[in-house]
Amino acid sequence: MNKTFPKTNLVFFYSEGYPNDNALDLSENKQLVINAAKDNVDKISYYTPKILREGGWGKYVKEYESTGLVSANKGMSKIGFCAWRPLILLLELEKMNDGDILIYRDSNIKKYPKLADYKGIKYIADQCLSLCGFDFFVPHHDITLKNRQLTKTNVIRELGENELFSYEYPALMAGFIVIRKSAISKELLEEWLLACENDEWINGEQYGELDTEFHHFTPEQGILSVIIANWIRRNKYNIPIVYPLISIRSGRNINIINFRGDYSYLSILNKSKAIYTTNPDYLENENLNGLMSFVKTIMVNFIKKQKYQILKSYNKKFPSNKIEKKIIKIREYLGKE
């Protein structure tokens, strides 16, 4: 019986400008993405505001008059403040089999050339899912920022139930997302999409007082960050307490993965109404020292696995007893047969 291997597909979005929409004309990036990714994924799909409107999904790309608190990327007001992001992920997942992997990546290669690097993206996507320990991966912000700084405060008060953990949870960056199709990842996307349909959460208007540390609003990204904080606080589907563990350089350079070092915010879980107030069993010690030890182990293992693959490739081209001994040593450390 032939084994069916999971597919790895890519989906991206771009605006076209007048007359199809009133956002930036980024259509030249379409072919740049396709050319860069075509030999590295199994299938490529794309969406535009026009495609979504014609498909009956116009409310997710509707234009708003005011940018408001979305001051860092004012063009978002022309494309529904990116409420389309969870939508296009759900639309593509519907076409895929359970276990298949879907990658979303920003498409503006002209402005950010690193977005053209797709070499080895299947392996990178698999590693991201393994490291975060969940069927849905979205990286931490590569700068130490919290939800309270990048999410409208009414979203945290309402969606985040005004929990301190929702304020302090490290912000996420939604420019690179990896999803393994499962009932859990689909539920998360559906919850994200439903939250983005709440106009007072997704738009740039202010409702009530803002947190004193608030800087600017990253709409759909901020909403997702609050949902993830909720899932961690409630221990929903055993999402790892350290999720997602890593960040991507500038959210775009997928070849530079950084491990988060500060988990002090997790101490809040012992003081809130969290369903579990101690670390998961796999951390062994019910304290932050156990957590840091766990994170250190993951980091060391990840680095050694990378080194192992490099040495194996090198040894094939240039066989050496010295290299072979190093390979054996790392293999024994990792518990490989």
C-alpha cells in the first residue's frame, strides 16, 4: 500500500490598486512570489480584494473611512484591516486533507526582498510546527512587545476578558503562518475569523480608555494574539504554555529563528483565574526554573539537529573519519538509532 505524504501548500494575498481596489498596487509581486515558491511547495493559491468580493466575501475587504489607531500601516483601512487573513486560510484548508500543511506568507517582495527566499520552506514549516508543539504556528514579535502595546484595549477588555495575562502576553506577528490541517487548527481559525467580524474589534476606532502603554493597533494580528493568550490561559487543547517559543527575524527572514528567553509573564498564571496554575507535566518542576530548563533543552536539541544534518551532507561529499565521529556523537546525544 502506497503511503500518502502530506502536501505543503502556499497561500498569499495582494492588493491591485485602482480600478480593482483603492489600496496599493502590489500586483507585480504576484509573479515574483510564484517564481520564488513554485519549486518549493506543492500548490500556490492567491487572493485579492476583487477575488474575495466576487466570491461573496466582500465584508472582509471593505473600505473604512478612518485609519484611526492603525497608524503604522494606514493602507489596511482600504482592505478591511486584514480581516481577510483568517478567511483565506480557512478557504484553502477546506481544499486540503487532514495532516496537510498550509503556509501563509506576506507577498511584498519588491519592498522586502527576504520574502523571496523559499528554499527549504517545507522543512522550515515542519520545524516551526514541531518547535511550537501545536497544529498552528505564528511567531512571536521579534521585538519585545506586549499585547497591551499593539492591541486596542477594548479588545483585551472584552475578548481577553480583561485578564492581566491577556495584557502581558507577548505580541505575535501574522506575516508568516504555518498550519497543519486538523479539527483544532480549524477551530482556532474559525474563532479568529469570527472575532475579526466584530467591527469594534477590527476597526481603527477607539472605544473606551486606552492602556497607558498602548502604541498602535495591529488589527487582525492583535486579535489573534489575544485569542492565543486565552487558549494558553485556559489550557485549551493542551496548547504548550511556552507557545509559540520562537520568533522569525523581522517576521520575514525564515532562515533566522530566535528562541524567546524571557518567560517571566507566565508567573501571572498563578495569580489569575487560569484553569491550570502550574506548568505542564513535561516541565517536571512546577516553577519557572523548570520552564527555563525545558526551553534550554529545546534550543540545544534544535541546534544539534541542524548541525547533524549539515555534517551528514558534508560527509557525503567529503568523507572523513573525523566528521563521522562527530556525526556519531551527535546521533547518540539525540538518541538516534
